Amino acid sequence: MIAGHPSSRNTSLRAIKAIHTVVWAFFVSAIAAIWAFAGASDFTAATLAIAIVLVEVAVLGLNKGRCPLGSIAARYTDDTRPNFDIYLPVWLAARTKPIFGTLFLAGIVFALVRWLAEAK
């Protein structure tokens, strides 16, 4: 943990948690958009949403499966709960990658199936 005044550390941690939550919501929205765009047969937009999420997948992959914001937040706390770095319930923070990873992959399959069906 970084040395410093506790209120300063708390303010920094709250800011990181807020930013992390907004970034998380953005990528969850992009995953939902894949489904919506594919369902509406807008495959260009679905592909863009897939590409946006793949950027996050690459960032996580380059950081050994961990969000860089979590590493930054860890400097300001000794808390190790799954949601120490994000404003999510513990149960969701602990399961975010399997839940939304599955929805992401299933969304890609859904988009591909819809695209192939329309290409006939």
C-alpha cells in the first residue's frame, strides 16, 4: 500500500472504483449490444461491438487476466475481497469474467448464426 494520509488513500480508491465501474459498465453494454445488433441484423455494428470487447480481452490477456485498474486500486488498500476495486456486489465481482465471457462468446455465435442465416 502507498504511504500517505488515510483520507487521501480513500479518495483515490473511491475514484479508481468509480472509473473501474464505468469501464465495466461500458464493456457489459458492448456485450449486450452484440446481441441487440445481431438480433436486428446490423452485422456491421455487431462486429464493431465485438471488436470493442476484444480490446478489453486483449488488455486482460496482457495483464495475466487481471484488469490494470485492480492493480492500481490495490496500492490504496489491503482489502482483497473480489469487489475491493469496483462498485459491484461481491458475488458479481467474483463471477464477472465467467458470466460476461460466456455472454460474449455466445453473442459472437448468435451473430454468426444470424449472419449465415441471412446470407442464404
